[in-house]
Amino acid sequence: MSHFLRHALKSTPLWITGALWPLVLLAPFVPGLPRPEPSGLPWRQELLLSLLLTATTGLLLKSALGKSATVISLPRAQTFKLSRRELLLILPLALFVLWSAAALVWASNPYPILHYAFVWGSYLLFFLLMRRVATRPRLLALSLAAFVTVILIISLASVIGAMGAPVSLFRYNGLGEPLAISIPLSVVLALSVRRRLLATACGATALLAWLAMLQAFERTPFISTSAGLILLALLILFFPQFGLRKLNRACLMLGCFILVTAFQFMPGTFSIGAEPPHTALSRLQTSSVEDENTQSRLLFWGVALRMWREHPLKGVGANHYGIDFPEARAQFAASHPDSKLVGMIEGHLVIMAHNEYLQILAELGLVGLLLFAFFAAALVWAAWLALKHARSPVVPGAVCMLAIFAINSGASSISFRWLASGLIFFFAAALVTRFARRETDEHETESLKLSRAFVQRATVGALAFSLLMLCGMSLQGLNVTEHGLAQGATDSATVDNHYRSALFWNPFDGPTHFNYGIWLFNQRRYSEAIPHLRFGLLNGMNTSVCYAYLSSAQMKAGETERGTETLAEGLRVYPLSVFLRVRHASVLKKMGKDEEAQSELARAVSIEEAWARGWWELINSGKDATVAAAKAAPGRVAPPGNLSPRDAVFMVLSENGERGPSLVLTSDGKFVAREAE
């Protein structure tokens, strides 16, 4: 076995990425490493992918400098052929990566830009390598087997977790969408593989992935996957050359899908924890334009368009949607003062636009969106050619995977932002482009011939890129690990050291700065907390409660005017926030500005009277007085438990000394108290 492995690595370094890339999908399940809240941009999957790319490109370079080995299927004729069709795919994708990195010139924070450029650069390199993997039948078969095996493991773990397994390994890890994208490929393999055992395994993978996706109760993956499976049925019907018309297997698969779907839609099936019965069907039935989830997406999209209008050509910068969200939200609120969207989601961190196309437009402008559109158009043309000319059964599966991804990206926060999902997309893209060429095209005269020296230099560049990405993700991993250790420590000196170490490894991480600022605030080190809270606020930590924390720290440090200005800025972003208006009124009252305080309080009352009176009592008189006032005037004074955002209640009680001081900001923008309420 070891001899076989050494021979494989020596003769074909592509085995590393081709066979092992699905392991990247398992990275979020790895236990043991600290998981701080919020953890900022992900790093586990990126680090593992960079390791695979570094190993592959390193061995490819070694082969390129040798005398007898090949370089990415480089023929002995000392030239490397690149078809014009491949160039139409690679060129806009490469320019997209360069344009993403160019945002370093005008954007505020270099770290998220570099992260975005590294991720998309790795997508490009992965696509090039997998395109070569797809030309080698044995290596492609191994890659497909590894992919299906990993999807089976993840699906099974997710299903067990949804059924209430206490083991932390079996939990939902945001992988519903990648599982959904993988389903068509598993289906076509189940219909085409000759060995019954393997076909059964592929069919089970498809069914478990479908079940895991349903148990996530997400509407977009369900709709997009349903559309993708309908498209797959149509492709099987109109393109008989793929040999997928196996009636017995097709009927069995269809029947199993219907049974699994019906079972999941039954009331009470797989209810999680002590929550009331909840099904995927009920999730769809409650969907409407008026529900909060849909309305929040309309707000995200409106803010994205506002960013684009302000920066039409270049955008605000890659991965800067969450950073520039407050200013764009304030502009949206000023332009639409009567819209009910203005009063939504003040207590949630907003990082994604929940629409990949709009987010690309907002972050990279019209230039970035056009480059992406050129790549997408070339990929659609390649998919059509593959359907016309190819005979491999994986083609319709790969085409449907791309279709599901495209539909899903219209209302998803994951898309290319979650590496697992992006890798599956480019895996499918590599399959489609490989089979888009007819056999007679393998030696087409229109191919561009690149010299061996050029390929060697390109391999050196790929290795350098992989090493830089490996170093960058390692630093981010150290930052997240130290951040997690700080949140788990109890000794003040230890917590302080961990936070300082985390910021040493990555001084540009907003969540680390903000959580360190919260800890310093709770330690009454207000002057030290201010710069960290401000940095976090300017780099994505921008809920209404975040403004309140910075304002409170400034006032307690003697910077009263700045604290008032921070509240005023928060109200510009969240003009319908009853909490911020009442807090601002309370501050103005203490400063002796009675008339302004009365005006601000009246505005809060006009928005929601019970909340305004409840907040006033809680901020100025405490919890017991608020409870008493709520009992004395039911309906006119809201008790603490009814106030929103809930995180602000925790903060006020903490400041009043009515609960423990330790609060942690979670990934969805909520503060969680470590001590019982």
C-alpha cells in the first residue's frame, strides 16, 4: 500500500487534491478546538484546502523541474495545450480574483479583502486541478467515491443530530445547502453504477442528504433542490445517450424520495429538543411576503443596492458588506422613512446580503459582477455542449448541481461564502467543462500552446499562492483559538493574555476586538475598552446594542459628549429603535437637557408606547420597579421579559448590577449571559 501511494504521488501529484478534497467538507465537524462567539471569518476549511493545494503544487513543481515526469498532464512535447473554451472560463475568473484583491486600495479593512481573494484564488486553482483530474478516469472515479462517502457521513451525522443525539459531533453545521447541491450527482450514480452495492450506497447518500436538508427547515435549499431534481428528470428524458433510463432503479429512487418527504412532513417528525412540532411543510406554509424572514431579506437587498448606488463601479470592497452595512442602512432609512423595513433586525449582526449576486454587486461593483457574469455565461455554454456531446452519466448530475447552486444563491447567505459549498460548485464545473469537449476536440488546432517554461513559472506562482494562503489561515486559526480560550477562561490575567495574543495574531479581527472590549468594560476598564469597542463597531459588530456599549464606555470614561454622539449615530442607523431612543433620552435628562430628553422620549412613545415606558423604567429605576409598573399599568408598560432587543435587557441589567456581568456576543448578534437570569 505504501509503495502504491509513493508511486501515485510521484507519477500523479493530482491524487492529493483529487482524492482528498472532500475531507475539507468534514472540517467543521472536527471537535476539540475552541469555537468563540462570534468567530469572524472561517478558517478550518480554508486551512485544510491550502494544505492540499500546497502539497499538490509543490509536487507538481518538483515534477516540472524533473526530466521524465509530467506537469498537469503536460506532454513530452514540451508544450501545454489550453483550449480557447477553457481560456474563456479561466480568464474572467482570474480577473475576478485580481479585482477582489484590488479593493485593498480603497476599502477600510485589509483582512476581509485578503480572505476573500485567497478563497477565490483557491477556487480558481482547485478548478484548474480538478479539470485535470476529470481527464483521468481512475482518478475521477476515486474523487467521486470520496465525495459520495463524505456526503454520506455528513448526512448521517446531521440526521442523527436532528433526532436528538447528545454527542456534539452529530449536530447541524450549516451544511444544509452543500448537501442539497450534492444530491443530483448521487442520484445519477445510483442510476448508472453497475454494482448493486455501490448503487445502493449512492442512493442511500442521496436520500440521507435530502432528509438532512429537510430537517434543516430551510426553504431556499428545498425549493432549489426540487427544481434541480425536476431538471434532472427532464434531462434524462430528453438526452437518452447518458443511459440513465433504468426504470426499476428510477422508480425505486422516486418512491424512496416520496416516502422520506412524506415522513418528514408528518407533524412531530424529528422534532428537535422540546420545541413544538415543526416540519419542512409548515415552514413553507408560513412563508409569505409579510413574514419577518422575507422582510429582512428585502432590507438586506435594499441596503446592498444602496451600497452599489454609492459605489457603482468598484463597490465597497470584498467581504465589506457587513462593515459598510450601518452607513448604507442609515441611507436606506433616510430614503425610505415610512418603510417598515427600517425598524427590523436591530438586534442581529448582518454580514451577508442573502443574495450572492447582489452582494457581489455591492462589494465589487459593476466591474466585479460583469467579470463573474462572463464566467457564468461561459460555464452555461460549456454545460450545453456537455449535454450535446458527452455520454458520461455524471454530466446531467453536474449540470443540475450547478443549477441548484445558481437558484440557491439568489436567497442564500452561504453560496461561495462557505467554502464547502463553493468547492462542490467548482467540482461540478470541472466535470461539466471536461465533458464539454468532444473526443475529436482533444487535439483541436485552436488550442493555445504554452511553453514548458511558462507552465513551470505558473506552477511556482500557484505554490507561492498556496503557501501564502496556508500562512494566512494559520494566523487566523491562532487568532480564533486564542479568542476561544479567552472566552473559556475565568482568571482575569489569563483572559487578558489570551485576548492580547489573539489580537497579536490578527489585529484586524472585529469580533475579537469587540469581545475584548466587552470584557474590559465589565472589568470597569472603560478607557481601555473604548478603542476595542470602536474598532469592532467599525468592522461589523454593529447592532443597536453595540452602539449602546460603546456609548456607555465613553460616558463612564468621562467622554460624555462622544458618548452622546455615538447614541445619535446609532439612531441614524436604527431610527426606529425604541431602546436607543429611550437610552438617549435618559442620557440627555442626566445632562440637564430636559426639553431634548422629553422630545426623544415622545418619539420613542410614538413608535411603541409600552416598550418606551418599560425601557424608561428599566434604565432609570431597575428591574423590580419595571415589573411593578407593568403590573400597575398592564398594556402601557412592558415588563423586562417583553422588551426587545433581548440583548439590550441583559446589558441594562448588567449595568444596574442586577445580573452577572459576563456577556458573550454570539454569531447571530445576540449577547448571551453566562450566569442564569
